[in-house]
Amino acid sequence: MIIGTRVIFVALPTALLPITASAATIGKGKTVPAAHHARATGNATAAGKAPGPTRGLAGAGPGAASRDEANLIPAVGLSVPGGAIPEASGPEAPVHHVVAHRYARPEDRWALTEETIVNTPRGGTPVPVARGIPWLNWVNLDIRQNVRLAKSITLHGGFGFNLFSDQAPSMTPYRDFRFDTREAYVTVGAGDHFFVDIGRFNLKAGVASGFNPTDFFRTATVLNVDTNDVTALRERRLGTFMAHAELFTPTIDVAAAIAPRLTRSHDEHYLAVDENFDLGLERTNPDWREELRLTFPGVTRFAPAAYVYHDRHAVKFGASSAVLLSSKATGYAEWAGWNRGTIVSDALTNALAAGLLPSFTPDPDIGGGGERFRQQLAIGITYALLPKVSLSLEYDYSEAGLTKGKMQLLTSAGQAGGLGAATYWVVRQYGVDQQDPLGRHTGFVRFAWSDAFVRNLSLSAIAQINLGDGSGAYQASVTYSFHGGWAVNLQGNLTAGSTRGEYGSVPQSGAVLTRIVKYF
């Protein structure tokens, strides 16, 4: 079982969307200074974060932004696995890059990963659930390839071939094989100041480590969960078919995106990728969506960004900023707000519309009223304890989340079985797909140590604590990278707390995960 900040690896009732494990790839152990421009605009990775959508990885190609604001970054060297490869869930050392923008060309990469997860059941199932998964094996070939067609035109592709074994029947709508098309788009540039992307594009945003309120295109895009690290999960989620453009000027940068509706269904939050070669359009393009982002590169050492997003449900507003507090510390904040219900009322509305619950399903007195303007906030600090050791502390708030009392009502309804149990898992599944906090107040801690004791050995730990009921999810990881493109990773996960709390009510108490990765 893997409990992520907004994601859960559990055996769900048959009617609900399956959540299966996939490998967070592990890199080759290159040492990358924090000041190195390893990331593109606004991506949250092991190497750092900047506000705004992600453009790709290190190795700037045509149109790479000319601004160099490395002097704003804490002087700490990071051993980032695989250099610019962000998916490693074990050895991240997040240092938030205070950068107005970065436009970089993704690196080519092929990686073969073998991963095994062994789950530990909790004594007595707090909430009735369908058949669990004692262990799971996953083999993945991950391909990221870029083709330069002309000086200012580049094709980008990100694909995954997945083989699964020993999954419960309810967890395998695509049986033993699934092919993912995560990204497939063309970039056209006009000099160094204007770029257009057309195709399936993974648009990311936000500066926080544990939860990104402004990452509006995150919903329903994560297919596989094997880590508590949201930073790693967002790197391998499904992209959205869209047209995306960015204009860079000395005082303001403007980015706009428009994503069309490409499916007949609106019920994106509960629809699985149920074919071997399914594009998952119900997840990424269920309706027309638009976003406008403004960043202000002239505001040095502050890096503010503002967002306006629209879909059929609401107009959403967001803002973020990261500021250098000292030579070793970076503070960051991220906010979003829009008209919505609580996470319970929204989940039940979607489940009823999708036909997952009967029309007479009762609300267990935790809906909290109708729609109104509700806010989300993430605020934190990353501190470089030593040149290769960092600590991040973060507070996450979701006004639509559940207080301690409401959480107990939800779990009590679930423990009663029947429709109550179905309602419980519907709400948790909705939070998974939305990547939204289930609780109202959450604490997040991340520790990372690169080249720990010996070169190419990385240690990391993540803790997520519901500040209302005291339950928590904890993850520790150790990674060693060998010469020749090999890496091995051992990861342990644990949940603790009251059986009526957010993390103590899941059916598994822990998991052990092993990964072996070969890069080509």
C-alpha cells in the first residue's frame, strides 16, 4: 500500500477506478549543482521548482531562455538521480529555484524498470474493501524521444510499455499490458521569446513540495501510484491534448493554454484507462478548458505568478511565489480558490452522475453545504542543512477537506458497510483522481541526503500528517546508482493512526518496494 499526499494504493471495490503501482524511475546518480539550470519553467522536481508550467529537462535546445538567475538559488549541491531525470521517488533533494521562467528541451531517455511491491495488511480491515493485493510486479519500458525537424521545430514524445502480474481482477481493466502515450507534441519557436506547443502536453505548475493548488491540469491524470512523492507522480502523468503558447518579455511572461473536449463523457474522475492502448481522453479532455498564466521576471528574488483557469465547473484563480530567505533557505507559497462543494459533496455528485452509486445513496451528514468560494493553500520552507542535505517543511490547507469530526463521520459510515463503505471509497477515490487533500489541515516534511556516506548513495524520507486526527503516512527510500546506467532502490511505506482517521482507516499498514532500473 502506498499512501501519497493525495493518492492511495489500495485494493478498491470493483466498481471504482483501479489504482495500480508503477515504477518511479531511478537515475544514474549525476551530481548537479543547485545553480545548474536543470529544469524548465515551473516544474517541481528533485532539482527544484519554479513557478509556471514545465517545459522539460536540462540541455537547453533552441529557444532556451536567456535569463540566468542562478544567483537566487541556495548554494547547495544536489545529487540528482539521472541528472535531469525527475521521476526518482527516492533520492530527491528539493531546492526551489527562484526563476522567472526557463524554456529547455527535454533530454532523450530510454529506461527499463522492474518493480515489486509487497503489501502488509492491517490487523482487521477498518472499512470493508474488495480483495486486496499481497504483492505486485511491474515491468516498464519508458521512452522519451525528441526529434529536431528544423531550427525552431521539435517533436517530443513520451511513451510507456507496461507489463503487470499478480494483480487482483478488480485492479486490471487493461489485463497484463498497457501502453501509455503520456506526451506527443510539436514545439514551434519564434526566436527566443515566443513558443507554441500543439499536441498531448503535460502542463504543470506550482512551487510547493507536498501539494500544488495551482496545478489545475492535475486532475484525473495519474494512472499509477507507487510513491508518496507528488513531485515524482506529476512527471509521469498523462498529458492533455492542447494548444499552449508562451511569450517572454523583460517585464512579464504570458502563457496561455486551451484544451478541447475530445470525448462524449464528462465523468472523467471515475473512468479508467480500460483498454491496452486507450488514450484516456475521458481523463484528460472531458471538456473545454482554458488557462492564462502571468509571471513577472523583473521582480527579482520573489518570482510571483498568477493564474486564471476555466472549465465547465468553475473559474479558478491562483497565485504562487518563491523567495530566497537566505543563502540556505527558500520560502514558498501557493494559493488557489474557486466556487465548489466539499470533497464529499463533490465526490457524491460525480459518483451519482457516473452511475457508481444508486440515486438513493444518503449523504452521511458530512457534505458541509452547497457550493461556495473555497480556498487551498500550501506554504513552506526548504533549508539546506549541509551542501547535500535538505529539509522541507510545509503546511497544506484545503477548505473543502474534512475536519477531524467530519473524517470520523466518514470512516464510521464506511465501517458500517453497505452503501456507507461504498461512499467511503468513492470519496477517497475522488481525492485520488483530483489529487486533493482529504483532510483540511496537513503537515508535510521531506528530508533528502545525496551522496550519503558514499558517492551515489541517496537517502530520503517523506512524512504526511493529518493535523486534525494525527494519523500519518511515512516513506523512506535508499537508492544506489552504479556505473553503466544501473540503479537499485529500496522503499518502505508505513501508515499509522486511529482507525477512524485518514491514514489509519486504510486496509494495509505498510509496503516494501524494490526497483531495478537500467538506462540506455
